[in-house]
Amino acid sequence: MHAPTRLLASQFGSPHGVTAQDSYVRLLWHLAFYFALPLGLIVLGGIAWCLVRYRAKPGSERRASQFQYHIPIEAAYTIIPLIIVAVIFGFMFNAENHVDRVSRAPAVKITVEGFQWGWRFVYPNGHQEIGTVANALNINSMKNLPVLYMPAGETVQFTLKSDDVVHTFYVRDWLWQRDLIPGVHNVADIDVKNPGIYDGQCNNICGQYHAYMRFLVDVMPVKQYKAWYAHQAANSITTAGVTVSS
Ligand SMILES: [Cu+2]
């Protein structure tokens, strides 16, 4: 049922990603490892070499040579980190430009509202999918979580609002999250390539039942999404899988 998330060593522990935006985020994660691994090896190797080379022998007073103002070394350990930071900055700038890009003509617009403690997903015809902590506490059944329905392979634009405190709309497999801030309407685009069911949750401690602020995202092939949407009456409300009014 869940989208496959393989945590391979070749990914340095990151999910593979399933959206048009997340390749940029994954690249940043990998880039940090490309720089950190050789640096870590150099540091650990240096420590190991010193331990062996300068190991004190009984009766010896041997010390490593002491010196200061070694210009080439000082220049190297200043310039190399500056280059690393500049490269990472460049890639990050590029990634943010792509990930934060918002389309003027998205295929679907959905309003995501967070509240203490639950989610409300509002569609253009006024249909709402709602789930609250009462449903989540109704133990153990994934079908009691609110479900965000959306199409695959199309640009979906979220308008993110909070009714009370700061929440965060987070879907791990998308390598993506956005804050929901009272008084601020954040807008973000996502193009999910692979249909599937994805786990989502609030990722900002927002009060007593924060841990229960979970949801599912059902990403459907476009045809299936359109059929689902055609069935949702204007201004109807579905509460965690059960339609309560229309
Ligand atoms: Cu929360």
C-alpha cells in the first residue's frame, strides 16, 4: 500500500524521491556527503597517523615539532572550506529556485489548513476532507486518517494556512515540507511523478496532540483523480473517510 522507500547506502540514507522537485533536495544531501566523507577520512587518517607515529615510548621525551605561522597550511585551511561553502551555496541557491517555483496555472489547487489538532483539505468546489485527533485516536486504523487526494504527473498547488499555531505540512517521501503560519498564506507547488499512498504528518510540535496530526496522501493517476473529484459534491465534507454532510 505504501510507496516503496528504499534507504540504500548509495542514497546516503535519503529516500529516492518521487516528485519533480525533490531531485534538487536529494542532490544537496549527496553533495554534503561528497565533501564530508573525504574530509572525515583525512581527519581520522591524520589522527590515526599521529597516534602511531608519535606514540610515546618508555623513557622517551619525544614531542612533535612545534611551529606557527605556516602560511601555506593556513591559506589551505581557509581557502578550501570557503570553496566548499561557495559550491554548496551555489547548488542550494539553484535548488531553492526550483523547489520554491510557483506556477501561474497549476492543474489543481488545494488549500491545506492545519489546526489543533487535525487537517482540512479544501478543493476548488468547496469540498473538504477533514480529519481530527478524535479520528486518529480511534485507534489503529489508517482509514481513519484524513486523506489528501491529488493527481500524479500534474502540478498541484497548495495554499497553506493555519487556524491557530504554527504547524508543518510534511511528506517524507517528497523530501519536502512547508510551514503553516497563522496570518501567512504560503503557496507551494508539487509534481508527484509516482501514484501511491504517502504518509504525512505535522512536523512542528504544536501542542498536546501534535503526534496525532497525521494524514495520508493518495496520489492517483489523473483519470482516477478526475473521476474521484467529479463525485465530490460542492461544499460537501468528508471526515476521515465518512461523508457527514453535503
Ligand atoms: Cu503539530
